[in-house]
Amino acid sequence: MAAFTSLTDRLSGAFKHLRSKGKLTPADIDATIREIRRALLDADVALDVVRSFTAQVRERALGEEVSKALNPAQQIVSIVNEELTKVLGSGVDRPLNFAKKPPTIIMLAGLQGAGKTTLAGKLGYWLKDTGHTPLLVAADLQRPNAVTQLQVVGERAGVPVYAPEPGVQSSSSDVVSPGQSTGDPVKVARDSVRLAQDKLYDTVIIDTAGRLGVDQELMAQARNIRDAVQPNEILFVIDAMIGQDAVQTAKAFDEGVDFTGVVLSKLDGDARGGAALSVASVTGKPILFASTGEGLKDFEVFHPDRMASRILDMGDILTLIEQAQKQFDEEEAREAAAKLSDGSFGLDDFMSQLQQVRKLGSMKSLLGMIPGMAQHRKELEQFDEKEIDRTEAIINSMTPQERHEPKIINGSRRARIAYGAGTTVSAVNGLLQRFEQAAKMMRRMSNGSRGMPGMPGMPGMGGAAGAGKKGGKKSKKRNSKSGNPMKREAEEKALRERLSGNGPKSSGSAFSKKPQTPAGMPDLPPNLGGGLGGLLGN
């Protein structure tokens, strides 16, 4: 996530120098703790949280847990991961508190500009998608156009909105003093609960006016709404970009309305994200949800262990799998796998898979869940989401036969396809070339059990099924030792250094070595090392 980019890079740097050490001295551990402390402070994590966190890591790192480990460096990373999970709220990962007798009442509170209205629509969309019947309530009668904004968001989410009062409109001549509104928000909230009971809505989401933590009059209004409707959940919406002020703000709202859970908004921002590492630890209230973008689907349940893994560049495969299971058709996936193995996978099949992937959300967000992606951040930031649209346009310009059999696409056909897609012939050539390379690689992977050992069919790897004698000789010669005694000694020395771990080190994540392209294989596409990202690359 963008909010943790700087923290991920700093923590990766803190652990990188430990990887080559078989035994860690107290000096090594102290140096690592200092780097961790600086990384957390730079990320705007609260000072008390940083002190507690580093003290706990130091205590465990200097104990037998690390000294007796086979790989001390990995054990340090494991300790930091566990402690980071605790800071984010380990053991409090829970769903919403739903009422035994509907409707469940959820009240949103937070600072002005924290993103409550947008989040109300996202939460309503998420609840609707999970089988509930939510109702959005426009109780923010103070901010200009707040009611209109909620109505627009509700329409996009397909969730009904209860808005009996128009609130302040930018075109009106109403002048509203702080703490006042054009209607009675408490009455709106109370009436919405009655409406939900009559119309059988099982969840009510009340969007309240933004307020400042030091404004007692506004806090009193929030308490009046709370007392009138007795919500099952009071969610404190906090901007992940708020920085060091997060702790004081959270304490003020905890004392003011006694919230039951936290929602992090704007995690896709470019700020340092320390609020997420401070609020749960200081207030003891769980973080329930995270908003990761502008779209209605950019909203997810917060899992402390998974977020800790993302921050440490260890990926979040579980969330990726969960999202894929929701959107992918299992039968279609099985058919696609069968076509890959028998070589009949065409561009029409790729188009179908691409459309399913688009349902998962932003490609940058999805690819960011893969372990070790911090080393590819530059390519990830340069990835153009519109490249998917251009790829679809090229495929849509082909005939059904051309999609099924890309090999028949000659020069004149490529010119026609480029003209129809509004692009260049070179772009069509690039897509076809990448598709052919990816298809070959996928077939080799799916047929990898034949002719083992070695991965058969991969150029330069040896052991290819059906290879001629001449090809076998070439392979043998390429892997043989040099006839020059001095050169052979140098080769053997380099091999010993690599096996002992003292050879040249790969750059990238401190937690995983950068994958290398096997000798003889064609260079992978520049975007993210191949796969779907490579197919869509420039």
C-alpha cells in the first residue's frame, strides 16, 4: 500500500545487512533496532508506540530465541513480524457486531475530511455484497452538499439513502455556525431506525457531521445521536495520512463517543501511514476495515497479520486468493488450465481471463500483494492501468478465428487490427509476441512433470524431450568445465563462493532474493517479470 511504501523500504534496508551473517552479535542487533526505530519515527508512528515496540523486539532478539536459531536473520524478521502484528491489533480481528434483532445500527464518526461519506457508501456496498440489506442515513446536515454527496454515493453503490432533510446546499443562502445545522440530525437518525424496522432493512449506516476533537459542542451532538439510536457499532474513521496527531485525535473521540472500532481511510495516499500503527495500540480498539482507493470496491476487512506481512514486503497471498475466489468462475478456470496444457489457449480465452481479473480491482493493488514486490516498485508505479483497455481494444479488433489461432495473423491482418484498435502495428506485434512467449512458458510449466529431472522443454536447461543428439552435445559442452587449468580453478572457486553464500548478492527485498532468469530462456517482459503484467507491458 502506498501509505507504507517508505516504511517498507526502510525496514527492508534495516534487515538487508543481516542476511549474510550466520551469527548475530549484540552490536548487530542494536544497529538493527536503531534502524527500525528511525523507520517507525519517520513513518509518524507515535513515540510511545515506537519505544514499546523496539524494547519488545530487543528483548526477544537478545534471548535464546535468536541465539539458538538455525537462521538468526530470518528469526529477527519473524520477531518483528509478530510484534508488528501485536501493535496492529493481534487477537482482535473480528467482524462487525450484528444485532440479534435487526436492524444493526452503525454510526460513523471522525474528523472533518476524513472520508466518512465515501466510506458509508463503500461499507453499504460491502454489506450488500455479503447478503445484507443496508440503509444509508444522511445525518450530516452541516457540511455543504453532504446530503447530496451521500445520495450520489448511495446510487453508485445501489444502496437506498434516507435523507428527509436537504442539509446545507452550496447554492443556498443559509449560513451555518459551527455546531449548528439546518435540521435536527438526532431526529433524522432516530426516524431512520423506525423506517428500517418498517421496511425490513437489516443494517442502518448513519453518516454524521465531521467534527474536531477539541470542539465540545460538536462532540455533544455526536453523543446525542449515539444515545438516541444506541448503535451496535460506532466506527471511528481516521485518515491514514494524519500523522503524529492520530493518537490525540483518537483519544479525544474515544472519550467523546466511546467508539468500538476503527476504519482506516486513504491508505492509497502517499503519506507515511504511521496512524495505522498507533491507533490500535493506544486505544485498544480494533481496526475493522481499511479503505484502499477511490472505487467502491477499494474496501477490505482489516487483518493485522496480513497488514504486517505487507509492510514487511512479505505479500498478502490470502487476501489475493479470497478476492480471486469471489470473482473467478471455477469452471472457466478449469477449462483455461486444460487449454493451456493442450496448447489450444487463444486470445479469446485470454480476454475472458483478463475481464475476470479486472473485477478484482486495481492491477497495481493486486500485484502489490505478491511477496517481494518492493524490489519492483518502480515498474509497478509506471504500470499504466489503461494498458488493459488498449489490450482489449486490440483483441476486439480481431476476428474470432484470429483470436483462436493467432498464428494466422500476417502483416496485412496486423495492419487491419491496428487500424481498428486505433493503435500502431508495433503495438499489435508486441502483444502477439508476448502472448506467444507467455503461452510457451505456461505450457512448459503445465507439462513440467515429463522428462524429469530438470525442467524439460526450457531452452538452455537441458533434458528436453525429443532433443536430437546434436542439441544434446551442445548442451553438454556449454555446461562442461574449461580445459584451461587456471580458468577451471577460477570457475571452481566462484562456484564454492556461491554455494557458501559469499558470492555476489542479489539486490532487492531483504526478505527474498530477486528471481533470476534461467540461462538460455528469453528475457521476460519488463513489466513485473512476466505473467499477466508482462502481457500488458509496453
